[in-house]
Amino acid sequence: GDALEIVLESKDAYGLQASAPVLYRGMEVGRVQSVGLSSDARWVRILASIDSDYESLVRDNSVFWSKSGLKM
């Protein structure tokens, strides 16, 4: 199936770059697609795609941390 695309907002890019892995319990479940500033430059906007097999892990209240990629 198609990947789930999500937009994350952060105060800092934490060195993230496109193609960085998104990890859950150490397993890759997706990839960062792009990192850039929001239109008003108040936030870093991170576009990530989550593989369809893992999209059920993403909820409205999911929290992401940056440490050698995104962890959810």
C-alpha cells in the first residue's frame, strides 16, 4: 500500500536530513522525506513517510524524538 505521510513541527532540526530513518523499537518503519523551515520560519517542518505496514503505530498523540533519526 501507500506510505502514510506525516508533518512534524520542531523548534530545531537536530541535524536531521532527508532519507534519515524513522525508527520504532530500533526497527525502521519509515524515512524522513524533507526538512525545512515553516512558511513563517517559526518552526522546522519535517515531512516523513511511514511504511503502510506500520501506519497503525501513528496516533494523534504520537511523540517523536530525534536521535540518529526519528524515533516514534
